[in-house]
Amino acid sequence: MLTRANTHAQDDRPGAAGSALLAADHVSISFRGKPVLETVSIAVHEGEIVTLIGPNGAGKTTLARVLLGLAAPTSGRVVRRPGLTVGYVPQRFPVERIMPLSVRRFMHLNTGVSKGRALECLAETGAAALADAQMTDLSGGEFQRVLLARALARDPDLLVLDEPARAVDFAGAAQLYALIAAIRARRRCGVLLISHDLHVVLGASDRVVCLNRHICCEGVPQHVAAHPEYMRLFGPEAAASLGIYGHRHDHTHSLSGDVCGGGT
Ligand SMILES: Nc1ncnc2c1ncn2[C@@H]1O[C@H](COP(=O)(O)OP(=O)(O)OP(=O)(O)O)[C@@H](O)[C@H]1O
């Protein structure tokens, strides 16, 4: 059954904030008076891949930044497990084009990671052969694998990956998500993914949260893919490759996220 995520803080099921690595509890944030997130609750647990989807400007990156403590919510709170180590790969990672910077050096830059550990993590993401390449020469997919290796070098309990398959073709995206799933299986870390690659990513996720300023729907991928709000946001073809699941929802809203009436 689909649930509204803002019931999480009160319930005691596995999705609840209490047992989470990291959780937002009724978080809202506005920028210059414009609401970007409204009473959003979300939790990520050990060993699960949670994927955040939603249209451009829905507040996905903002939610990740609030969860990571990089932006302060206007109201609500963020709860993190004590001692939690997070590996974060932001959506944009500018590399200075003028200064030469090898992958090997990039792995050590501000991380304190040993040479051996850096190479191990590059090997884990299939990027060992790139150690001596220049960062500016990498393809989109290679760049993402190096960023992932750098995040893994912290030995994180939780990976937060903001559009890791950006600038990667369809086959490359599928490989990247398979790699993320393999890393999760091996390390048992939690993963919070932000993605627009609906077809590929839904299949690779344990739980999908559809955000459009507030949480529209969430659940296992097949449930979300058949949700009226999901179809409204992404079109029925986005759900076509996944199982169809019928249920009712308590409201509808415009593409800007405003609640505008009774549900289906
Ligand atoms: N620091 C900020 N100051 C002002 N507005 C901001 C700030 N950060 C984000 N916003 C605004 O908040 C809204 C949500 O942005 P956000 O980047 O979280 O969306 P998103 O869902 O990640 O979008 P996309 O899919 O395009 O990456 C946007 O309208 C954006 O302009």
C-alpha cells in the first residue's frame, strides 16, 4: 500500500525515522519566501536503496542538502544515526580546467586516503585503469565512477548520489545503477539516489519517493509507477514497462505541486 511519507515520524514500521541511518521529519524550507519543501518526511535505512524522483525544481537536491546538514530547514528536523559516515556525490562537481589534476591526485585531495585505499576504491567502481588519467579528460561515465570511488574511500554507512547518471547514455546508466546495487549488496550501506532515469532506476530501487515540493507518493517501484500522481508527472509511458497497480489517492495537485482537489 502506498503511504504519505509525512506519517513516518509517528509510525513504527521499518520505514520509520527511529531505525533510520538518516531521516527528515516534517521538514519544510523556503527560499526568499518561496516554499521549496513542505512537511517532507523521509528515511533511509541500512542496506536499502531509496530513489528520489520528481520533476525539475521539485526540491530533490534541496532535500538531500537538508538531510546532509548543508541547508537548514525552516521547520522540522533531521535525525542522523550517531557516528554516521556519509559519502556524498553532488550533482555538480566542478574540476578546474586550467590546473592539471590526475585521478590519483583527485582521490587524495582533501581526503587523507592512502594510495592503496584509493586504488582499491577505483577498482571497486571499475575505474582502476583511469588512475593516471587527467580528470578533465574523463568521459561522463568515467567521471561518475571516479566520484563514486572517492565517496567510497570514506567507507560510508550511507551514499547520497545526486543524479549519478547525468551525462551518461542509457547503457552506461544501466551499468552504473548495477554497480551501485552491487556496492550496496557488498557493503550493506544505505543509498539515497536522486535520478531522472526512471526506467532504469525504478528497477534498481527498493523504495521510490516521488517528490514535488511535498511527497506525492512512495513505495516499491511498481506501486509508484502506477500511481496517478506519478503518471501525471511523468506520463503513462514511464509506467509502461513496470507492473500496473491500482489504488486510490487522497488528493491531486498541479505540476507546480499545489494540492488542488480530491483524489482519484
Ligand atoms: N540556495 C537557494 N536559493 C534560492 N533558491 C533555491 C536555492 N536552492 C534551490 N533553490 C530553488 O529551489 C527549487 C528546487 O531546487 P532543487 O535544486 O532542489 O530542485 P531539483 O528537484 O533538485 O531540480 P532538478 O531536477 O532540476 O535538479 C528551485 O526552484 C531552485 O531554484
